[in-house]
Amino acid sequence: MTNSTRVVVFDVGGVLCWFRPQLRLQALSAATGIDEATILESVWTSGLDAAGDAGELTLAENLEAIRQALGFGITDEEIFRAWSNAFPSNGAVAEIATTLRCRSASLSNNGPVVEECVRLGLIDLAPTIAPTLYAWRLKARNPQRLAYDRAASSLQATADELLLVDDSLENVTGALAAGWQAIHFTGAAQLASDLAARSLR
């Protein structure tokens, strides 16, 4: 196996963190009194959240749009806490990331609300995993080729020096097409074995 890797890039939702969107919906419903189906339609099906992920909204604009969609009956703090509920930490992966023989970073397909949750410590990413790159700042989401190219530039590495760990086969395929190495994540034990086979831990 290749050991030319300089940076292992971990996906956030689904790898470094579990992804539990139902917990976010439940928290938003509890905070606003609006049923979960209506919230799902107003924020996600409508494309509002996707606009934030795509970098079309600043944090302030994203928060205002969420408040407007939910009837203004929710505070910024309640939004952040609800959003963070969707990303409980996967401690087993975080532990693996801290034992690597190379740099680690993370790549999130999310927007400014998730970034603020991380900044506030509401979404727990190991401090040794840095930087975290966000789709809204890259103005591209994986599996778009542009996302991988801009991430490589931000990390000051060539594509072949980067190894993506992602639970999405589509994202893994996109990374490979962009010249990256990639591991399809199915669990912490499998990840530890794959990294060891590449002499990365």
C-alpha cells in the first residue's frame, strides 16, 4: 500500500461524528412547537440549508433565514444546540486520528451554522484534527471535483498526498477521480486496519 500520504482528511458527519439528523429535528420542534415534518420542509426540502452549505449565505443570513422559516420563535443559542445534536462525537475515530503518523484534517459538506457549532465547542472535533474545511467556504461540496481541488490547495498538498476517509461511496469515488487516495469508512475497526496497512499508524 502507498505511504505517500501527508494528510488524512476525515469526513465530519458520518466519520468523526455520528450523523443523527432526527435528533436535530426533535430539538428544533421542542424549541419552536412546530412539528418535525413542517421543519423538515421549511429548512431542508425548501433548499434553505443547501444554500448555506453552498456558501450563498453568511452565518448571520443563515440564522435569519432559519428564524424566518421557523416563525422567529427560536434564539441563536437554541439553533446552535439543536444543530449540534445531529453530530454526536465518534470517540473511537477521534482516538484513531490522534495516533496517526502524519497530519490530520477534516472536511465538512456543511455551512456556517455547523462551523459555528464547532467553534463554540458544541460539536466536538479533536483539537489535533486541524484545520476543518467547510463546503460553504470552499464554495463547493464533495463529490464535486472543485471541492477536492480547493481542499488540496488549502492544505498545501498535492492530490496524491491526501487520503480521504468518508462514509459516502460517492464522495470516495469523487476523491479518487480527483487524484486523492480514499478509504470508504464502515467502522472504526476497519479504519484502524486500513490505516495500519498503509503504515499510517
